[in-house]
Amino acid sequence: MCRKVGFHRLRYALILLAAVPALTLPPRIAIAAEQDELARLLSEIKSDVPRLERDGGYVSSERCAACHADQHASWKSTYHRTMTQLALPGNVLGAFDGQTISSNGLDYRVYREGDAFWAEMPNPDEMEAIVQRGKRGKLEDIPRVKRRVLMTTGSHHYQTYWVESTLPFRERLMQTLPLIYLKEDKRWIPREAAFMVPPEDNIRFMTQWNHHCITCHSTGGIPGLNQQTGQLESRVGELGISCEACHGPGDAHVRHQEGLAAAAALPPTVSAPDTTIVNPLRLDHVRASEICGQCHGVFIPRSADDGLDYALHGIQYRPGGDLHKTRLYIQHPREGSSAEEWAGYYRNESFFRERWWEDGTILAGGREFTAMRESGCYQRGEMSCLSCHSMHDAPPADQLKQDLLGSAACTQCHDQPKYTTEVAQHTFHQANSEGSNCLNCHMPYKAYGLLSGIRAHEMAPPDIAASAKLGVPNACNLCHLDKSLDWTQQQMHAWYNQPELPLDEEQKSTAAAAMWLLKGDAPRRIITAWHLGWQPAQQASGVDWMAPFAARLLDDPYGVDRYVAAHSLRKLPGYADFHYDFLAAQPDQATAVKQAMEIWNRQARPPAPNRNAVLLDASGKLDEARFNALYSKRDNRPSAIKE
């Protein structure tokens, strides 16, 4: 933290000097004044946010930097580091420019005073009491207050913000500023609009950082339940996901290394490995993966006592230890499963629908460890998260090792000729094509999170049976969006001798993607809509038919479906500048559907004798009768995704 603050002090001092050329103060005095102001700001914020707690042996990433400068620098560029930050200039992405954002009828004005960020808003403590704790009252009657924004969460795709609670006994409790700032779009949206939640339940999104985010968005987080007051007095080893989240608390390691250096009368330096610190690369693939799994999995406390212990003292897991000692990692109840300890969850259908597809593959993003545990590469091989990802030797986005992109990630183990030099004999696609990229077939983008498709981590072949019986999207039809399940089944039978299943007439004659987009539930619609904008799918399927399907989702009941559909639509010919606001009122959404269709109808298209599967007639026009018939069968079951 000290180095980062020092950098920003200098940076903002220089900005100040550049902005005021007539400044008469000597530069040294001006810089000193700026440093004092930023130091005061930092002091004010730190007095109200969860307290830094070193009693657990945490020493902070800055201590690590003294000897591990390169590793510290590479980690510092990651989005793990910026997962939670103090709301200081340079950390805040949102436009705190005085604008007012409406969230389900309530207004939030965001603004800035000097280097401090503020929100004028309905009292979040009153809001929480009504929304979460059942207190009687009307949301519109909640008094307005001014609250300082103290912390941020997120920095890659979007960012959300936290203000302090002012209720007695709520020391350092961070309440939601229920807004999200979309980085790419450069706009504010209500927090509830960023997640897949049933529209009837999508009224108000209230949460507290100390209750939920502290587990995975900080290092050494302790909720700090006070059993006498029932409130939280939270502490953290460090905000964000720092060195000690993966290597364990560093105090013993620092003292050991300093002892060695003192004995040799030398400054501290990196010496031979010692057992006081954990290097994930030296662990077996199970223990190494569990370090990532402490956040990237579906888990609950193993018992009520474990849950209480966590609330009081924080997570007891430390890197290199047994992740399952106090946690129960839940897997999907596949056929033949008989785990008694999960019985209650097996009876809770919605618990699984919010996290898994019906065939047991992961739907919710951020649960990659749970998915990978199901793979043969992990169960029968030695694959770990570190087989493909690196915190220190990869770009921040996805953190994929650059020498193992695409099929190279798989051929480091699967090095037989049919996967390398003779790959076309295995894939039946041209070598070096997207169809011969192992990841596109075995890790398709069928999980969802952060307004995007995410690669599945079960490492499984395309499962046409799951599509035919359960309607689960498969890799083949997510790339060949214009093909039916029958077409895919015939290819898989001819190439790999997969058994042919009985299909109904719709599955034989209609593109699977068309069915998922028009009659599927909200998760099927959003995953398929994302693929309408995926370049490999556009190349394989053609784009001349896609616009009506994307347009139909512009008035979808789910805001995230509308958002993803609009982004894909703008990647189609003629729509790059298509104006559409996914949060507009429903009549405006309906108007956008008509406008999008008008653009498509004006476009010249050749006859389409082979486009029957995507509902085009021989003249290239949309077969509206078939289109509307499918749409009338839409699965309107309430859907949520717990990403």
C-alpha cells in the first residue's frame, strides 16, 4: 500500500502543477502539500474500512516486494490485486461527476469533492432494514443521506462501491452503493441490472461487503461477528487478493529469511526454499488447485459450528492445507450419486439450477474448480489450475500462459500425433482452424458471468445426448449456430461412432441455436446470444440470418439477456451504430425490436435455399410463422445464475 500511495501522491502533485501554471508556490512546497493532503485522505478512509489485522501472521504484499520485486510487480498488474481497493483517486473507475442514476424509482447522485468520492442516496441502513430484515416501511419514504464512498470492488469489466454504515454497533460495516459502473460502456447501471435475477424478484439488490465479499475479495478476511451485539467488526490481512492468499501468511517466512541474512551479515535476499511459506508450484496438482478452489468453487461450511467459527475468526484454510476440512464442496447430483451429506441440497432444485446446467456442467461463472474436479484430466491425470494459468507469467486478462494458448494447453499432455501433427484426422476440421482448437470442442463458452460467456472447465467432449434430452447447449451447435441437432448427431456418429438418439421433428429440422434463442429459458438465451457475436461462430454459421434472433431479445424480460443480445447485434453487418439502451422502458425496448428488424429487412440478401434450419424461406425472408411458433413456446420459468 505504501508504494502505491507514494506513486499516486507524486502523480497527483504533477497533475496539480500542470493544471495551475501560474502557481507561485515553489514546486517542493506544492508537492509536499499534495502529499499531506493525500496522506490525510488515506488516513480518513482507513479509519472507517475493515481494519488491517496482522495477528494471523499476515505481513502484506509490500513486505514481499522487498525480496521478490519481479513477482510483486507481475502480481500488481493483475485484477486479483484490484479486486477490493480503497476509494482513492486512481482506483475509482466510475464517473463521479454529479449525475443522478435512477434505480427502480430511487435516485442516487454520485459526485466528487477534491479527492473524495460521495453519494447522495436513500439511507442504506434503512434500506437494508426494509429489504433484508423485514422492517415495515416504504422505500420511497427512506430519508436521503450523504455517504462517502470508501471502497471499490472490481476493475476488469465493471466496478461497484461501498459506503459506511452509521448505525451503532456496526463498526466498519460496508453498505452497498447499489450501482455498477460498466468499464467498456462508460456508464452507470443499477446493481441489480448486472445480474441474472427473475424480473419479479429484481426489485432491490442490497448486500454488505463484510457478509459476502470479504470471503474471496480480501486476504485473510475475518467477518468478526460480535456474539453479544450480533454485529460485525471485520478485519482483513489485506484488501484484494494478495501474495498471502496463495502463499499463506508470510510472517514466519520473513523472520526466517531475516534470521538467515542477519547470520550472514547480509541484507535480506531470496535464499533456498523453506517450509515457512507455500509455493503452489511445489504442491501436487490437488493441493495446488485447492488454492484457487478456495474462491472458485461451490461450497458451504461443513457444519453449523464451522459456519460460526468462520463468522468469528475467518477462514481457517491456509494454502497447502486441506481445503475440505471445514468446507463442503458440492458437486452436481449426477446419476448414481449417493452422498448423504448433500441430501438436503439434492432436494433443493433451485440451488442447482442457479449454478449448473441440467447435465451437471457448470453454468455459473467463477466456479471453475468445481467444474475441473469433474474432469478426467484432474481425476485420472495431474492437471491443475497452474497447468494453464499463471499469476506471474501471463497477461492479467484470464492469466493464461502465453506459450500454452489454444490447443497447446492440451497437447502439453495429449501429445500423440492425432492431437498434434495429424490433428485433422481427429477433429475432421482443417488444421489450425477454430474447429481444430481443442478448447472450442472440450471447453466451450457455456458458463456465464460478468455479462459474458466463459469457457467450461469440465474438459469433456460435446454431449449431444444432453442437448437432445435436456436442452443443454453443446460445443458443436454453439459454433455451428445454423445447424440442427440432427445434423450434429449425424456428424458425431460418422466421425466418432456416437450412438444416434431419437429426435423430434423440431430437433431434426430447426437449428438448435434458434430453439435456444426463441423457446429456451433465460440462461439458454443469454449463452446463445453471446455466441451470435463470437467470431468463430459467425465464420462457421454465416451472419445473414442472425439479426432477427438478436433483435427478438431486445425486449427480453431479463436485462442481462437484453444487454448481451445488443452487444452481439452490433457486431452484425449494418448494426455497428445501432442505438439501444437495455435499461430503457419496455415500450422503447419494443420499438428497438421493430427498428432492428427494419434494418434487416432493408438489407439485400441472395436466395437462401439451404437456410430452412434458421427459419429463412427460399427467397431469404424470415419465415415468420415458424419464428413466432417457436417464440410462443418460450420457457418463462424464473431463472437466476449465482455467478
